Amino acid sequence: MKQLFIDTAHRHLTVACVENGLIVSMVHQEAFKSQSEKVMDAIHQCFTSADWQPRQLQSVILTEGPGSYTGVRIAMTIAKVLASVASIQVFTTTTLQLIAATGKNTFVMLDARSSRVYGGLVDEGQLVQSPAIYTIEQVKQFKEANSHWQFAGDLHLLNEADSQSDIREGILTCIRYARLIEDIDALTPMYLKSGEEYKS
Amino acid sequence: MSDKSLICAIETSCDETAIAFIQDGNKVLSNIVSSQIDTHRAFGGVMPEVASRLHIEQISLVLKDSIEKAGVSMEDVDAIAFTQGPGLIGSLHIGVLASKTLAWYYQKPLVPVHHIAGHIYANAFVTNLKFPLLALVVSGGHTELVYMKEDYDFEILGTTQDDAIGEAYDKVARVLELGYPGGPAIDALAKQGTTQYVLPRVKTEKPLDFSFSGLKSAVLQLVLKEERQGRELNKANLAYAFQEAVLDEVLLKTKKALEMVDVRQVVLAGGVSANSRLRERLIHMMDSYPDIALSIPPLWCTTDNAAMIGAAAAIAFKKGIRADFTTSAKAGLDLEV
Ligand SMILES: [Zn+2]
């Protein structure tokens, strides 16, 4: 089973070719607001080093968010187009699971600007509750109230060093718990913020 | 190189998700356009983030539909073309990425197209373009006089210093409470109007540039004055006055351009080229230029669509213009290279 993993929902660009539970090739880089220019080259690079042809691809696993409004659409556009022209299965997961990997009771927080985060609790690879938007204050309260939780993601918002996650473990965990999408046309990103919030 | 080509073209620069298959530059095999107009009508205009969200909801449906209607296999396509800009950045991204994905999967060349080039080449569906030509591009986002010495060579002679013509129509339609989009509503209402109101003439620094914001303010001032003096506003007559003033400006600048460049053809382009009064007045004006051909795009190809991008791309493809995987969408892309 030749699988392509893509995450463009946040600051990083993560692309990997995965076969039978093994990461064959991977690109993982800082790509804030430049995922759109970098993603196809990254996919091409992964396929080349895996020695795969595009037509051999069988499934795409992407993060549906939560995340920045533009980034979150990048991986999804690619997946939707591929599924429209070829019999390629699409699965979705979240960036929170990618970052938490197999960690126990891990609250992942990603900068959502205006002193807010996209956050959610992940336990051994599975979301404990639906991701939501929280204020930094709320996260601080979670931290005080739950001493057994770990915190990961954009910890600089709490004036701590950002966590370094095991991205390979994260990818494999995401694939393990990914959700098969039956209707590719109906798939939409997990924005959490309403479109009208961006009124200019 | 022969003129034979099969182009898959994708256009998502504003509020239409559009994919077309164009053969040999002027045969439309399919031209699917999913319009967001009803959603944006509720907001009274296009909201960028909302537009981007609708594009991603439509892209796979439009793609499948367009391939099926065209009755072609993606394998047979010679190139994947896309609107690189100008436009709303979040919206452009969707089309650019969709194109790159197809180009990667089928290992096809990518051809970037400027949105205005698409509008101009919409005329290729009804005429053989004759160079040198002068294009009058009028739309919701653009008002430009473009000189083309030869195929796919663009020189901007004049542009708007403030609002695009379509924007001016939208703003005035809002003042007159005619809803969104404003162009068709004003065009229709003006037909019932006559000369009653006088609006000031426009002044611009450069002879071929346009300006519409003064006109728009003048309309607002006039409405407020009539209200203050307790007179009932005749909306039809004001729509008439506004439309005539806008078209005076557009046609005057076109005439001035014709004094400055020698051309064999004038082509009209852009969404506002659907305006019935503009068509009427331009045809009338061109009667005084018997040696210059006039081309007016077919109504179906005036508003944004991907067929026009495919028509432009067929020429760009032949000229060897290419994009690669790192090519980015450009909200403010220049037409001149
Ligand atoms: Zn346009």
C-alpha cells in the first residue's frame, strides 16, 4: 500500500511516502506561509527518493486542520484533485495528533493569533475531545488544573520553549487512526474560525 | 509548432471556480463555472476568506464535471494552464495547487496565464485576433487599455487610478439600493431613464488613465442633496446619468488611445463588456474607424471562466511560457513582462 502523508495546516510542511507502516521518504521543514510554493516540490522529492511513480499512489492521508486559513486548504486541494481523477483513497487526521504522536494525555496548542490557540487533548494518538479554540488564559488554567497532562506545540505562547515532537512517530500514529473519507466532494477543512472573522 | 493543442485550464482568481478543456485555442470542449454569486450577494460583495472556502468545496465537483463533459482523458492533455494572478490570493492558491497536482500526477507542462490575457483572448472564440490591436478591458477588478503589438505581447497604455469600473457600478448600485452585482441592475434601470441629472466630468493626470471614484462620490452627493431638499430621487434617471458618464470616460480614453497607436483591431474584454449600452456605444463609435475591426466577446465569455484562460494558454503554450512546481500565485501579477 503506497501512501502519501501531507500536513500543511500549520507552520510546517510535512510530506512523507509511507508503505506498510514504514516511512520510505520524508520532507519536514519550516514553511510558514510558503507551503503553497514548496509542497509540490516536496512531494516530487519524496516520490523520487522513494523511487515511486505518481500513478502508483493508492491513498492520501492529510491533516484537515485545525489551522491557518490558507494552509489548511493546501493539502486538501491536492487530495481532492487526486481523488477526482484516480481511484485514490483519502483519509483525514489532525495536526494535533501529528504533534502529540503516541504521548499520553497531551494537550496540543497551535497559535491561532489574537492570544488564542487551536487546541485539543490527544491520548495515545487519539483525540479525547473535538479540537477547539481556547484563549491562552484558558490553557494556563488547564495547566494548573491538570498536572498529569503534557503540553506540546507552540509553547512559546506560554513563555516556554516549543516542544520538539517525534514527527515520524506522529505520522505513523496519524495513519493508524485516520478516518476514511467516503465523499471527497463534501470534505471541508477544520477551520474552527468562521469565514466572517476575516472581514477586511 | 502546429496549432494543435488540448489545454486543461483552471481559473479561481475571484469568486468563480472554473475548469475548461480547450482544443486548438478556440474550440470549447467543456467550460464548467461554479459561481458563488448567491453567497456574496448576501454580503453585498466578495469576501476573500468566504470565497476561498467555497473554492475548495467546489474544486473536485467542477473538475470531474469538466472532464466528463469534455469527453477527454487527462492523458491526452498537452498542458495544464492556470490563472496565476491577479486576484484574491487565497482563491488563486486553490487553482494553482489544483493545476500543479494534475501536472505532477500526469507529468504535463504547466502554463501560467494572466487573468487579463484570458479576458482579451476570450475574443479568440469569435474572431481571429488581428495585430496590432487595442484591448479595452473592463471588469469588476480592472479597467485597462492594453496595446498588443503581436500575439501575447502586452503593453498597458492606461489604467484606473482608483476604482475599477465594475467596482464603481457596485458602489453606485449600493447607494441606489439596487443590490449586488451592480452592473446588470444599473444597465437595466438606465434603460428607463433619461437626461435629468448632470454629473461632473472626470479628470486624470495621464491622458489614457481612468478614474471613477469622483463620479461615485458625485452620485452620493447628488442623492444627499435631493434628500435634503425634499425632492424625490428618480433612480432611473440617476442610473442613466451615471452610466452615460462612466461610458463617456471609457470611450473618450479609447478614442485618445486610437490617436496614439495604429491598430488593426479593437477588442472589448471583461465582465463589464456584457453591458448593453457599452456595446451599443462602442459599435457606434467604431463606425468612424472603418479600417479598424471591432471584436466584442460572446456574452458567455464576458464574465470570469476558464475557457478564456485556455484560449490564452494555447498561445502561451506555443510560445514556450511555462511554470514549475514552485511558481506561486500572485495577487498583484503584472501583465507586462
Ligand atoms: Zn475577470
